Amino acid sequence: MFTFPARLRGARVLQGAAAFLVVLGLLLWWLLPIGKPTPSGSVVFSTGVNSGVYERYGKMLKDDLGRDLPEVSVTLRSSEGSQENIARVASGEAEFTIATADAVAKYQMDGKPGAERLRGCARLYDDYVQLVTAKDKKIGSVADLAGLRVGVGQERSGVRLLADRILTATGIDPVKGITPVSSGIDTMPVQLERGELDAFFWSGGLPTSTVQKLAGRFSISLVPLTPSLIAQLHDTGGASARYYRSAAMPADAYGEAQGNKAVRTIAVANLLVTTDRVSEELVKGFTRTVIKSRDRIGEKVHPAQLVDLRTAIYTDPLPLHDGAQQYYQSVKP
């Protein structure tokens, strides 16, 4: 019987072993993840009150996240605003939210549960305090609100925090000095129009569509908040009040409601917030989508146009999440 020489048999064994290793390598390449895993799973994004900027921004951002992070399921959850949003993220009820810097700082200062776990992803856009009144009420300053029916936002909103501080700084007791009405931006305009309110506070990006629509059907005025009020807020609001700055609503924000003139007011930054529980890859992807979606969302939600890569990293009072830091480093010129 013919047999291969030992040398040839060895060569065939080696060839067979090499082929086996190639097949094994291909199998492992197919079965095992290469590089960092793609973010997946479910997250909750806590937004805001119906028809407010947070809620509208969240709905449009969800669409972009669906395209950029297809393995991540995003659930939007409405809220009363910044103060409730922060509590949800800190407790683990939500993974992401938007909140004002002053509300974040107050949560930290009050030593509330989970405060040390909070992290920033991006500085987004500024909220502007809007004190809206019926034009025939002749309200020219915050001091004129004494004894009147005033919408002050819902209990756990950033609006309520600001309204209470502004009234206190002006010398008006926010509970006894006015008739406070706990309503959100979804109901306050209608209440003003019906004569159920004399004025209301709102804090949001410019222009806020609900206020814009109100101005189109009802004669309103925007009450100025003078720069001197900033110093008073700093005196009465503690360290978290340092996030307020003097600003002006541009003349075209609400047009006739402002007499087509700029109106002095107070501004405070909005932050995209998460915690150290959320993975670096997910935060990196989430932050990337926020920056990339600016122009598309900004066509419908105008404040989103102000999201700026150059300032997004300034998330004071929160440390930047490591995942967000990685994203900013990856796009640094």
C-alpha cells in the first residue's frame, strides 16, 4: 500500500492546522465584540411641563437619538420642571434630564440624596425670566405685584424657585404678599387671558411658543427685571443664586408685547444632566447627538440654536461626565 513520505504528511497536517486556525479566527471575530460595545438598553429622559421648551426639545431629541443610538430605547417622562428633574436623575428614576444651574446648585447645597453622583453632559442654552401681564393691568415692576394673583409655576419647577427668590428679593412674601397660583406654562397663559391671573412668571428659552401664541391673540406686556435685582438675588438667594446674570430679551422675541424694544431680565444656564451610574459610551453618544442635532432641532425649538460646542463643556456646578469629556476631546480642533 502506498503511503506519503513523512515529510509530506507533516506538511498536510500543518496546512490543515492553519486552515482550522483561520476558520476559528473568523468564527471568533463574528461571535465576539471588537472594540468598545455599542450603547444599548433603555433610558428615561425627564423633560418638563406640556408645551414647555424642555418637553418640545426632548421630543425632537428623541428622534435623533433613535437614529444615532439605534440600540437604545428612550422614554420621555414629563415633569413639573428643573427641581423635579434633578431629584429623578439623582434617585435613579431617570438617566438624563435638563435643569437650570441654580436648581442643580440648590439640590447640592441642600445635601439631598444622590447629589454627589450628579454629572454634567453639556451646557445647553439660557433660560430667560419672563414676567408676563395683561397690558391693561399697568404693572411696571415686580413691586407692583403685591396683593395680586400671580402664577408662580408648579411646586417642583425651576420657575417656582426663581419666582420665590425674585419676590423675596423685592420685599414681597411669596406666600402672603401675593395670591400665589401653582400653575405651569401649559395653563398660565389661558388663566391670564380669562382674568384669573394678573401676571405670571415663566423661565424658558426665547421665544417660548406658548407665550408667543398668547401675544398673538391677547394684549400682554413683559415686565422688566432691572440689573439691580441681580445684586438683591445674590444677597437673599445664597451661593446658588450666583448663577443668575443680567440679560435682555431682544426686541424681536415677542415684538409688540415688548413695544418692539429689548426688555431687561434675568438669565440662567440650562444643563444636560446625568449621573456617574450611566456608562461612558452612552453619555458620549448622547452628548454627540445633542451637539449634532442643534441646527435641525433649532428650526422648530429656537433655543436649541444656541447650543455651542465651545461653551458646552462649562457645566458648573457639576463636574463633566467622563463620557462627555471623551466626546469633546474627540472633536477638539
